[in-house]
Amino acid sequence: MACTWDFQFRVLLLGDSGVGKTSLLRRYTEEEFTDTTGPTVGVDFCSRVEEPEAGVKVRLQFWDTAGQERYRAVTRSYYRNAACVILLFDLTAHKTFESIQNWHQEVTERAQPHPLLFLLLGTKSDIREQRSVPREEAQGLADSISAPYLETSARTGSNVSAALSLLCRELLKATRQEKHAPLEHSCVGCSTGKETPQQKTLCTC
């Protein structure tokens, strides 16, 4: 059975505990928000299929990692197979922003020589009165690591779909430019004629 997408990419979410990684994914994949999201233990998985161009379907596999140090050894094992890393920080907690450089350096060193795309997201943009990271400062960091930057809110849904749609287009463009995969298909299931368990399940989070 042929798979239902043309390209598939693994996307890793990194950032300190509590910045809203799980909430952002839940808003994107399930279109809902809850205040009671607990800390991620290890790594959670979910996916969604986008159609950035007419007739071209892209499956984004999201790996939601725990931000706590005690789970770092687990999350590090996923670095090499990622096509893109979303770096997240809380706009109301400057300490989480200060950690971005460390997250970026760690994944860059461990993913070499495999090239990665990065996307920087500031979360909780709806809490304006508690904001502690100026947009100019965040944009400056994004420029320094050559990453697009957007500010999002899982609570309101602001810029969540826009951020992931942008990511999808950038991954597709990079794949075509680097010619890592043929234009028509790039998933294992299509070349073997068999679907993997991951291809049969669109979302397991």
C-alpha cells in the first residue's frame, strides 16, 4: 500500500522545561489548549500532514523532548536523525531565552556533519504584561543562528499554524536544493511497497 505523503521529515522540539513545547504541538495537531499539560517524560511523538503546494503532501514527524537535565541523554539520541530543530523559549521568562544558545550549540555539535534547519519560536505571546524578552533581542539571536523567528501563543493559536507551515516550506525547499530525495517521493513505504508502523499512524500523542 502506497503512503499518502510525498516527503517526510523528523522535527525535534528543544527548549527548557515549561516553555510550552507540548502545548504548541497540541494546538497544532489537535487544535486545542489546556492549562494542565504536565512535563514531558523522555520523548513524545506525533505527526501531521501538510500540503504546502498543490499536489505535494509533507508529513512532519514531531519529537517533543523533555527539557529537564535528567532526560538529556534520551533526547540527545534523536539529534542525528532530525531534519529540523525548533528552539523554543518563554517570552515571559528571560532565563529560558538565555538557554537557547546552549541548546543550539549542543544539537549542532552532536548532529554534525548532518546539516540542520532551525526555527526559533517565542511562546506565550498572549501574556504581554509579563513579557521579559524584547522582540529585537530575540530577532538578533535568530539572525545569529540563521533561523526564522516567530512569536506564538498556544492559548490563542496565534502564529502556530503559520510557524509550522513556514517550517514545512523551508524543509521542502532545502530538500530540493540539496537533492537528498527525488521530487515525487521520499518515504520508505513507497520504495518497498510496504507501510511502516509509523506510516500507518498519523498521530500517537
